[in-house]
Amino acid sequence: MRILFLCPYPPYPPHSGGMLRMYHLLCGLARQHTICCLTFAPDPAAVAALAPLRDVCGVVTVPSVPSRSLVQRAWTTLAAPQPDMALRNASSQYAATLRRLLASQPFDVVQAESIEMAHYGLALQQERRVRGQPWLFLDQFNAEYVLQRRAALTDLRQITALRHTPRPLLAGLYSLVQWQKLATYERRLLRAYDHVLAVSAEDRQALHRLERSAAISIIPNGVDTDYFDRRVLTVTPMPHLVFTGTMDFRPNIDAVIWFVQQVLPLVRTPRPEVRLVVVGRNPAPAIRALHDGVTVEVTGAVADVRPFIAQAAVYVVPMRIGGGIRLKLLEALAMQTPVVSTTMGAEGVVGARPLLLADTPADFAAAILRLLDDPALRQQLGTDGRRFVRQYYDWEVIVPRLEAAYAALERNVARHADAGIVRDRRLW
């Protein structure tokens, strides 16, 4: 098959969750299929950095869209019918490049990576009423309306508790408006695309609540267990708690602030030597303000996150906002580091999850202290965690599921072609 990926940002180097997902899907599919990646790139350095990916698949770049100011975003939040995410990557140059690619090469599938690129598929959906091809897939990184609903409710609780605090009020109003717009927009996408990919059963259920007839396959996030393997490192375990992630991402900001304010003091009362290490690029001002070098260390971007995870006594996932499957959780399990997570933080990970769950500050702290006091339990959870992700969440297991989704659509085409109810298109 010939597959065209529409990417909102360069998939390489894979530093964030979205980049990792795109990169591993591209690499896995390229072994059996002809792949082209049409991606935005912010500058010549980003274009040059894509060189290793060009050894895997075709790469075409378009200059990134300039960031909109807060004033512009505030105005469109109120005035535009589309949600903010649908406006981020609107580019006439990207649209023209996409049309040229489709005119020059016979692609079987066009796959929009994330809701930020979905409007390009909507345009193709209108055009292909005449042309009849290719199939349109949408890779939903999250059920976005659910994420904004959770954010709005979280901010509402903060407003109720803290009262006169403008930041939660403004953020809550933004999320409330976006929640409604996203639900409408995502329903439209579910009706327009031939097939949608969700990262978890929970996300698929949330999307089906918007459009029951949508064709949705679960293609979870994964982890490269050969790379995330503590056996390739030489590290000394420390009595540290570790959190990793992109630290200007709102759910991560909320998780770390909640943990530092509500949970960490309960851990440090009996165990004052314990500290939290926050690892990840672009720490927001609220995160940088937590750094004191004693209780909390904020590293910023690091060349390799694995030593930090491997050294940790406990890896924490105190998420209260978000959706999908957290790549950070899978990486920690692959590294055999014991995990304590909120229920929401472990959402989407199916089966007998080898970790401890806790949703209140007291329960979260108690779970951490239990692990700190029980080396045998830490070792058992670590061993079970790596076995678990190798069986269910290695990319080598996940990519064939995406190929099966493509193949299932083709079988459906073949089954109904004689009945005359399938769009006129070339079969691969």
C-alpha cells in the first residue's frame, strides 16, 4: 500500500508523545508499505534534523504556521465556530502541497495525525466525491472534547476552593467553550472519515457517544522496549520520585502542582530524604517556580530520560486531566520502575496492570511509602511491568493492528463491491 501521513510537526527527533507515536507508526509501516510523510517544520534546522527519517520513508516539509497570539486565540475562542485545535495549522501552502502530492502519486490511504490536521481530510472528503480516492483515516491522539471537559471541571473545582483566583477562571472558561466546540467538531469528523483510530477503549467509547455509527479501531500508544531497557544502563537507585513529560502541557502542569502541594508533604513527613525530580522540556513558569534543589528538582530538557527513570525508587503519574494512554507510564513499566498512578493516569492501559493506583493525596502518599518500605514489592512490580508492556504495548505488537485496520477496510470494500454500494476507487 501507499500511505500518506499528514503530520502537525516533525516526527523526528521523537521528543514528545505525539512525535513518538507518529515516528514508530511510520517506521513500522515502512517495512511493508510505501510511506510518505508531509509535515510542518518550523525552521531549516528542523528540516535538517529529519534526515534519519528520510532513510525510512519519503519526507516533504512545509514551513510551520506562525503561532497565534493570545489575543488572536481569545478572539477565535469566542467568535470562530471551530475549536481552537482546528485552527492551529491552517496553511494554504500545506494544502497546495498536499494537492500536488495526491496528483502526482496514487496513494491508497491518507492518514491525518491528530485533530489538528483533520481539516485537510475534510477538504479531501469534499474533493474525492469526484475523484473517488484515497481512503481517509484520522488518528485521534485523544478524544479531545473529553480532555477539555475534564480540564473545565478541574478548574471549576479550583475556583470553588480558592475563590478569587483569575487564572483558573480564565482557563476554565476557555475549556468550557472548547469542550462544546470540540464535541460538535469531532462528531463532524467521525461522520466524514472512513476510519478513525483511538488509542484506548475509553477514547473509543467517548467518540462513539458522539457518533455511534463511526468506524473506530483501537491502536494504542506503545513503547520501544529494546530502547527502554534498564539493563543497557549503569545506574545507582536513589530515593527519588520521578515524573517525566513535556512540561508546558497543561495536564502535566496540573499533575505536578497537585502532587507537590498535596502529596509530597505527606511522603516527606516520615521520609524527609525523598524528593521529586521533574524531567522534561519546556517547563512552564509554574513548574520552574517549584524547583528548590532539595524538595523538588526541575531538570528541563535532557538528552536521555532513561537514567532518570531507572534511578527512581518510584515513578509517579498523578494525572487529573487528559485522556488516551500515557507514554510516560509505558516507558516507566518498560524500565522496570515501580509506578504509582491515579486511576486517570493509568486509563487506557488494559489487563492486570502491574502498578499501584491511588486517587486521593493520602492514598497516593501511602502507596509511595509502601513501595519505599518494601524492596521485594518494588522488584516484583518492576519485573511484571516489563513483561506486561512487552506482551501488549511494544510497537512491534501495535503496528500490525494498524495494518489489520487497513486490511479490514479493503475486505469490506471487496465484500460489497458487487453490490454497487462502495465509492468508485482503485483497489490495492
